[in-house]
Amino acid sequence: MASTRTSQPAGAQAAGPSLGRDRSRLAGNVLLAVGLLAAVANCAFVFRAMSPSRLDPLNSMISELEVPGQPYSEFFRWSSLLSGLAAAVLAVGLLRRVPPGRSGAAGCIALVLFGLAGAVDAVIPMDCAPSASAVCFREEQVGPHSWPYQAHTWFDVAGTAALLASLWLLGRHLRGIPGWRAAGRVGTTGFWWLAAASAVLTALSVWYLPLVGLVQRVVVLAISAWLVVLALAQRQGQ
């Protein structure tokens, strides 16, 4: 009886793995671009100097740039929205590329929550700027404040907590995996540094003490650096 089995040419057999590598490389490049976009958009506050804003960058919160009525407030809100959504997309992509493990998956989910919280923050901006308005500052101190102000604050807190969780979980998960060790070390070290800086920022922001804006901007730059580290690591780790 004649055999009905057919053999594939050697070239066709090799095309499968090659195509898979090409797709993986393309996905890595796309995620790299998305991560860099999230990091850059997160630092839109650097463009304050190009606007007519009178907010003091050393003593005002970044969110005050997004208050309706402030110069170029829509630009800063759209930048925050773009950064949050891009960070969430990066995190979803990382779920498929980070080496398997519960802590790795949990870290990626935490990063998704960070991005979504940032996007919601952009949609619900504060309705006044405490550093520029004595009335707003007094209302913040005595409370209760308006619901947009409170919602913005709570989503900001939730986003910070989610980001710290991503640092801790991904840092511990990746630090022993070849190709990902550098990102793991950044995550574990960055967790302690950012937790301390966030605690200082919280204390300063309660009473809007001097240099609150400077500390927050340093923290935001560190967050963008974490996004860049992850975007580069997923590209190099494949």
C-alpha cells in the first residue's frame, strides 16, 4: 500500500520558526515604541516653560497644569491621557513577553492599573490650582473639597500604589532571569527609592510645603525611567 504521507521541503520547515521570530521582533519593536511614548508623554510638564503659565515648577503640583483655565491645560491633559493608555498597552504586551510566573503576571496587571488610573486622572482634572489660588488652598486645607478634586487625588494615590506594586513584583520576578536581570535590579532598587520619595511627596503635598513641585517632578521622571527600562528589557529579552 502506497504511503499517503508527504514530506515538507526543508525550506518550508525552517520558515515556521523564522516567521515566529520575525513576528516576535516586530511585536517587541512596537512595544518599545509604545513604552517610549508613555515615558515621554508622562514628562509633558517640561513644556511648561514654553507656555505662559505662571505656576512655579518648584512649588506647584504637575496636576495644576491640567486645571481648566490654565494655559495649555488641554495639551497637558491629553498628554497624561496618552501616557496612561500607552503604559496600559505596554503592560498588556508585557504579559505575553515576560517569562511566566505569578509574580510577573501580577506585576504586569499592576502596571495596567497604573496606566488606567493615570488616564482617568486626565479625564477628571482638579478644578482649581492650590498654589495659584488662595481660595483653592484654603478649601483644600479645611475640606471637604469638590468631587473632581477628591477623585483626581484618589486615582493618583491608586496609581502610585499600583506602580510601586509593579516595581516590587516585576523586580523580584525578573532579577534571576537571563536577559531580564538588569530590569529586575532596577525594579527592586527602584521600589525602595520610589516608596521613600512618594512618602516625602505625600508629606509635602498635604500642606503644599516648599519644593513639593520639585520632588514630584523627580518622582515622575523616575516613573518614566521605569517604563523605559521595561520597554527596553522586553525587546532585548526575546
